[in-house]
Amino acid sequence: MLNEPIPFDPSHDLDALAASGALGGNVALFKQPRGQDLLRRSAPLEEWCALRVRNGVWPYGRTLDGPPAPLATVEGDGLAAAQGINFASQDYLSLASHPAVIDAAMRALAECGPHSAGSAVLLGNSRHSNALERALGELLRCQQVVLFPTGWGAAFGAVTALVHGADHVLIDQLAHASLRQGAAAATRNVAAYRHLDCDHVRELLAGIRAIDGSGAILVITEGLFSMDADSPDLPLLQYLCREYGATLLVDVAHDLGAMGPGGTGAIGAQGMLGKIDIVMGAFSKTFASNGGFVACSQRSARRQLQLFAGPHMFSNALSPVQAATVLECLRIATGSEGERLRADLMRNAVELRALLLEEGMHCIGAPSPIVPLWTGSEAATRIAGMLLARAQVFVNPMEFPGVPLGAARLRLQLMARHSPAQVRQGARLLASAVRRASTAPRAVPRPAGQG
Ligand SMILES: Cc1ncc(COP(=O)(O)O)c(C=O)c1O
């Protein structure tokens, strides 16, 4: 049962909020604090965050009480515990609460205990993780699979293990931080190409090959971009890579399981199963667990990853409970129940976008579990996020460094088990919050930051 929506408090003093300074500034101003004292030189950052907390516009680091369900209890800095519609958790097929998944996790816990007790290279594997590697290899038609304790580690580990200083990386300008940081750590020869722009990729590949005929080139993209809900032309990117002797890596963190025929994501939807050089993913969006993987067809690359990807080699492996959880999620996602859950998820995505459009809102990207509701300015995003939390709708307001400066948005993440009533009520409250935020006063005195 849904509670009646709580109307926005008309007396909420948005003038005072604007005057407070809490709508101004951004994280970029504090990135490189100056001074010798590493522990104290971030004081201006702390002051700025505290100012936002005091004024109710710090939506980060909140706590979920219970599972990441469509209706969830959330509390945080300046936000008393409240139950509301949850568009802020990542559990696209609602598998985190699925009885068969919980049962699989409990059985693995009883059988193996809670801990992997070693890196994958040093006795951290279990029969559950071995089975998971095989299942992923079959689904993706890439038999050489390496598991990682986090998706972040899989992305960073893949790039840093395979690429070295004499090589090149071409990366979509909006690719996830884990991939960008991996590229920056692997080589200085990194170029960002315009988002989804294959002509730009071709131009950059040709430029590199004109001066370097022998170095390796890794081209990096995502199956579904996590802040923009759009996808690249994978056949064309893979074709360009072949033409210029480059290698393609596709991060399928957000689409594998949640989209595509049989849950095969953008790769399956574009007819590219088994044809992408390197597939990398995270389990944390659809498979109800931390963890990630890298898959390819070459045994030699698997060996390179096992021995040179730091987060695989030098970090404890996925626990048996995590591996069994993901394996059960994979079984459900690739079966007939998975098709039904994906249909429910997509119905929610199409419905939410249509309702927001009717209300005059602008969502970017295409229907998918991610619905980015455009706000543009950081100030409007902060106000909308605050108003929504007070109306018991939980969203993730995204600003730098999650997205570029001036491209702020509310990121809504849907689940298969969001009910039509929750989607309708959520859309109404989202639209009124964004409308109110877009006309609110924005005087933004510069905070006492640096830079
Ligand atoms: C595209 C992408 N890749 C990798 C990751 C990292 O995955 P995890 O959070 O599971 O470590 C994320 C998660 O935010 C992501 O969105």
C-alpha cells in the first residue's frame, strides 16, 4: 500500500536556502587542496559539505534500512528515517529480495561460511565461483572469464593489466570513472572520444596508426551508459577496431541481465554475442551482489588478467555466498522468469518516461532501467533532490564528478517490482519537485573553497 503523497511544504524557505550558499560551489573546486598537512588541508571541503548538510541539500551517504526494495526506509544527514518510493537503489530485476536468491545465498553460507579467505590466485575460489565463471562464459560466448571482488576492480584491473605505457587507450568521454582511472593509470596515451561518436573513434584510430604501427590500442565503451541511458553502435565500433588493429572493451554493468534477449544486454540486442573482444561487467546492478568479471576468448589474455590485474591478484576473491547469489540471479535472469521481469522493468521505464514527458519534463537517453531526468544546473538538482526526499521519493541527484559540470540530473533507477501506482505517484512528485526547483531563487554566493 502506498502512503498518500506528502505535498511540498509551501513555506519551505527557498530564499533562505539560496542565501545560505549551499546551492553554490561544486566538488571540483576542492579536488586539489593546498598545504603540507594532508589531514587538515581538506577543511574547506568539510565546511562546504557541512553547509549543504545544514541546509538539507546533501543527499549522499544515506542509509537504507532493509532490502533495496521499491518502497524502502531511508535516513541520512538531515533526513529523518522515512519510508518512500525508492528510485535510488540498483536492483533492476528485483532479485535482491527473490526467495530463490536468498535461499541460494543461505545454502552457500551454511556450506562454506561467510568468507573467501584468499585472493582468487591463493585458494580464494570455490565451487560456486568456478560454476559462475562457466555460466558467464556460456552466456557471453566468451569462455575465458576472470572474476573480481567488485565491478570497479574488474574495470580498473582489466585496463591496467592489459595496457602498458607504450600502448594507447581511446575512451568514450562519458565512460565510468573505474575505466577512466584504469586508463590514466595504464598509459599517458589516453584520448577521450566524443560520446558515442564512431567517426571520432575512426579519426583518432587513423591518427594513432599514422604514427604508431605496432603499439596496442584499447577502445573502451559501455553497453548502457550509466548516467545517460544510451548505447553505442557496437558492430561499428568492433569493425573499426578490426580495421585498425585495435581491441574493443565493452562494460556491460548496467545492461547485462536487465536488457536484451535472454538478458544478454546491448551485446545480445545488437547481434554481437561472442564477437566483442573483451566484455567486462559488474554484478551490483542486476545480480544482487558486489563483484565483477572480465570475459574474452583468449586463454593468454585470461592469464595476463589473473597475474597482472591488481584487484584480482591482490584482493580477496568474491565470497562463496556472493558467487552463489550471482549464479542464482543468472539462472533466473536467463530463464522465462527473467523475460517476465525484464518486461515489467521495461514497462516501468516506458511509463515513467511517458508520464514525465506529459508533465513537460526532459529525460535523456532511451528506455532502460536508468531514467536520467535532466535538470542542468547543480542548484536545481540539489533543490529538487531535497524536495523529493521530503516528499518521500528517493532519487540520486547527480552532479560533478558523477557527471560533467553544468550537466546535473536526477538519476532514477527502476526495478521490475516497482508497481504502476508507484511509477505514477513518483512521476507526479518528480515533476512538481523539478518545476519548483527550476523557478526557485538561486543566488549562489561563492563558498569558501579553493581553486
Ligand atoms: C559502468 C560501470 N562500470 C563499473 C562500475 C563499478 O561497479 P561496482 O559498483 O559494482 O564496483 C559501475 C558502478 O557504478 C558502473 O556504473
